[in-house]
Amino acid sequence: MANRPLAYTLTSQKATVGKFKDKKVFRARPTGRKRVDYRSFCDEVANATTFKGAEVEAVLRLAAEIAKKHVENGDIVEYGDLGTLSPSFQSKMVEKKEDFNPRVHITKPVVKLAPSKRYFTLEGVTYERVESVKPSGEGGSSSEEESMDP
């Protein structure tokens, strides 16, 4: 499969920090992305092997379940070429150490994936600017997104 350029639009915003503080700046934002659904992904992997899509899916699901159990126990799981899975959470602040209650002040436990730099460092990427798609009912292009060609 040949690489396509990564599509982007230019959007304006007011900078709040740095050398452009309080100035209008433009930033590239990725757009036009699509999702590869799980079954299609499994089928694509299966096409490169002697397995069927359902077998690939079953192995990936089992690996995810086992990894989740380890991460729920506080372990960091090296997930091969994908990267490393580790537990994390948010914590509310308290003024006094003795006031800290983990049931109240630790929230939103999550699993973080740190992608493998070896496999997920993108090289040979090209970019293509596309026009922003306005929701219906809004006018044409805004002056903020015009003529910012590289």
C-alpha cells in the first residue's frame, strides 16, 4: 500500500504563551483521517498469514485481556512492536499529606501506550493542504484560512 500525503487544514487561534503570546497565529491540524475498523485490521493481518481473520482477532483479544490484567495489577507490559502499556491516573491536589484519600483524590485510571519508537517513527511522510470543510449553513472560506501556502 503506497503512502498518501497526510492531509491538513490551517486554523487560526490566539496564542497564549511564548513569543507569539496574544497574537493571532495559524496552526496545521490533521484532517481527512479515517478509521480502520478492528475486523478489517484482523482480516488484513490474516491475509499476510495462514490464519483466518477470526483467529487473528481471537489472539489479539486474548493478548489484550492478559495485558489488561497485568496493567490493572500495576505492572508495565512490553507489548512487542506496538510499544509499552503502563497504568496511570489523575490525582487531585491536597494541601496536607494527611488529608490525602486515594479513593477520593485519585481519579480516572487509564492505560497509557507508549508506542515503540523503532516501529512508529514515521519516515517518508508527505503533506497535502486541503480546504477546511464548513458545516452546512455557514458561509464560504474565512479570511483566516486563506492563502497560507507553504
